[in-house]
Amino acid sequence: MVESTPQITGSTILKVVREIPNEVPVQTVSGNIVAFSHLSERSRNAEYTSKRYSFPLTSLSVIKVLADKYPVSVDVVFPAIPMTMTVRVLSSKPQRIRPLLVDSCEIKFLTSSKITAIFLASTMGEIPI
């Protein structure tokens, strides 16, 4: 029997505050509780949605994704328009996306890859190397 559910904290980075030996119960968006074993070496698909980022009106036109394997598909959601732009990222190099003048966005992805960072910017020069 599981003693307690781990607390998930943070905004764009999920961090397990307390680990339960052998199993971690996770509540899915649909409300189902699923237990994952720490002992398993298999990757599982996980869907992640970031918080909504708000900023001064900006034209976003560049994306960079750091992941352990590629390709990776990332949805950039612009709730004010409303519009979702699906970007297929083939490598860790920054790539151009369709520029849109927006003041907020969310990031979504469904992957078994380990994604460590997603950068959005107006120009290539703003993206870290």
C-alpha cells in the first residue's frame, strides 16, 4: 500500500518531492491513478503542458529543444488567438517557426524522450548556444 502521493511542484519543471519505494502513483488528466515502477528501465510516453506564459507583445520566431533523442514534436499553444502550432524538431539546433505577434503561450508535448529545455525567442541571437 502506498503511504502518500508524491507532491509535484514547480511550473515548467516537474520535481518529485518525495519518492515511494518501488511505485509512484500518478494521477492522469482523465483522473485515473496509475502506478509506475521505479525498477522499470522502459521509457513511457508522458504528456506535459506548461503553465501559461505572459509577456509584452512579442514576435516569436525561433525554437530550440534539448532532448536525449530526436525528432521531437512540440505544440506551441497561443490561447489569445486561439491557435496551436505543431513544430517537429529534428536536432538540438535552433530552428525557425512561423512568426506570430503574441503576448502569451503554453508548451505541450507527448514524448518518451527526456526533454531538458525548450527555448522560444524572437531571434536566433537570443537562443543560448
